[in-house]
Amino acid sequence: MKPRELKPDIFWVGAIDWDRRLFDALIPLPDGTSYNSYLIKGSEKTVLIDTVDPTMQEILTANLSELKINSIDYIIANHAEQDHSGAIPQILEKYPEAIVVCTPKCKNMLIDLLMIPETQFITVSDKETISLGDKTLEFIYTPWVHWPETMVTYLREDKILFSCDFFGSHLATTDLYVTNKGQTDEAAKRYYAEIMMPFRTIIQKNLEKLEGLKIDIIAPSHGPLYSEPEFIMKAYHHWSFDDPKNIVVLPYTSMHGSTRKMVEYIVSALVQRSVTVKQFDLSVTDIGKMAMALVDAATVVIGTPTVLTGAHPNVAYAAILANALRPNLKFISIIGSYGWGSKAIDQLVALVPNLKAEILEPVLSKGFPEETDFKALENLAGIIAQKHKENGYN
Ligand code: FEO
């Protein structure tokens, strides 16, 4: 994709990665992604904001050539992760006069990760500005979205917020701006769930910090741009500030049908009590969908069979992931089955220390579930529904 003009002298010069299906060897990308890089030609200085994943650096340099850019004064590195910084060394080869502008923490990371010489940097403090002549860049620290060094860059005269990962979405599209709000909301929520949710309380502070800034366009470094910034800012506000909802997330695995039968039973019992359930068979599910469901859920019920006396490895993986994502869960329970003995409950509870949730009485069935097991599941469903109601989770 060739450069695209946002406004006079402001261009998108990034790359669209239609085919990428996995990020960090972990996160599914069903819709691909993009690495948005931006070029601003001020009356005195030319600036590149973020670069692209190193696998696509040739596209970025071709875009700069297309715009006949002979010199770059500053490369703004909002974030040190390589999908935005990885092409900085190649840009510096082509434009050795360019100075990398970033936070002090980001500078250290870029030296560690990319071996950029220390002399190539200037660091900026929170709210510091740089003049490009007729345009002014203001740097606003927004730490932990989702690394400690992150900042955003605000172009004052044009009211554009270059937000890097913040407000981004893994979505490959030829639309420069959001046209399909439903699709973007889903992609941005998936993105939030997978990398921002662990820092929810810091995200709240960063959102508050941006309040009062007049923003016409949010230009993230993944996915389409927002010409209606309030759309994504409101969504982020809901995801990070709101109480959980009357939702149970139920990730499970079943080997011979016993755990599946228990899952089916409790799902039905919860639905009868007007609780929404999002059920995920971990042997086939897109783990990103489960992460999204955890954004709003009040309760997780984990379903596991017993394998070699412990939880099924698929379930242990999901528990470790949920623990890392730190959703705002209030209640946890475990259901499942075993043949002759099981340590699955103790094992799973030990895997989720970050989840500050009340553990509700688990239900494990010996062999295929029987009447006493169904009664215990019915009881568990009743407790969950009651707890949600008492706490006002609607
Ligand atoms: Fe898109 Fe944290 O990098």
C-alpha cells in the first residue's frame, strides 16, 4: 500500500500485514494486522512517528521514497516493541541524520533490543514539546500500554493523537479510517483483552490524563484510524472502568464426555437463572475470544477432566493465561471429573493467584456425573446467580 494523506503534509506510510495469524507466538490474529507509521512534514523539520515490523521494513522505506523524503530530523518511538521499533535501524541506515525521540525507559530498551547507538537519541519528559516549525508535537507519558516505557504523541495544530498500541486493533483493512464500527469494536476489544487488560487500573489513569485534550483524529499504530475518537475512548472507558456483568465464562475440555455433560448441565441451570454464559471448548477455541469474554465477566467456571491426577494441560494453559490477563473477575469455580483420584482443584487454584476472586465450592464427579453431582451443579448455579444479583452485576 502506498502512502496515504491524512491532512496536508501528514501521511500514513505504514504496512498492512494481511496474512499474519499469530502475534508474540501467542495471540491469534484472525483478521491480520497493520503497522501504522506516520510522516509529518513541518515547515522546518520532518518527522517519522513509529516504524513497522522488521518483516515489512522495505514497504516503509519504499513509501518514504515515494514521498521523496530525502532527510528525516526525528524518529518518534512511542513504544519499544519491535512491531513499531524494529525498522528503526534500517531507517537510520538510510537517514543517518535522524534522531530517535522517546522516553528515557524506551531509550534503554531500544539500546538493549536493537543496539541503536546511545548518541542517536534524545529523550523527552512528560508533556515536553518539539517544534517542527509550523507544527508542534507534544509527548504525553502513558505508561504500561502495555510496556512501562510507552507514550503517545499529540500533534497540537491538527489535533491528531498518535497513540501507538493504545486504542489499536489487529485489523488488516484498506480503510484508512473506521468504517465498520462493529468490526472495529470487536477487534479493538480483543486487542484490549489480550494486552491492555492486565494494566486496567493504569489504563484508567491514562484515559483520565487524555481527558480535556481536543482530539479530532486518533491515529493508532495498529488498525484503522478514528475520525470519531469518542467511539473508541468510550469503549475503553467501559472496558476498564465498568463493573463486571451478569456473565459466566466457561472454558473447558472434556475427554470422554463426563465433564462435557457437567458443562451442559450447569450452562442450562445458569441460563434458567438468567445468567449469560460464554462457553469455550479449549480443544478448538480461539483463545482471543475467551480473553474478550473475560473483559466483562463476573465469574469463571473452569471445566476439566483429570489427566495423570492433574487438570488437563489445555485447561492449565487457559488458567495461566487468565491469570496473566488479570480480568476483573469476582468469582471462580471448578467443575469436572476424575476416574480414581484428582489434584486438579488444588493445582488450578494455585495457577491463578492474580485473580482476586472468591472461590465457590467446586464440583468434581467420579466417573460420569450422577444425581448428586447434578444437584451440586444446580446449587453452584444458584449461588452464582445469587452472588451476581446481590452485587448488582446486570
Ligand atoms: Fe504493537 Fe506493543 O506493540
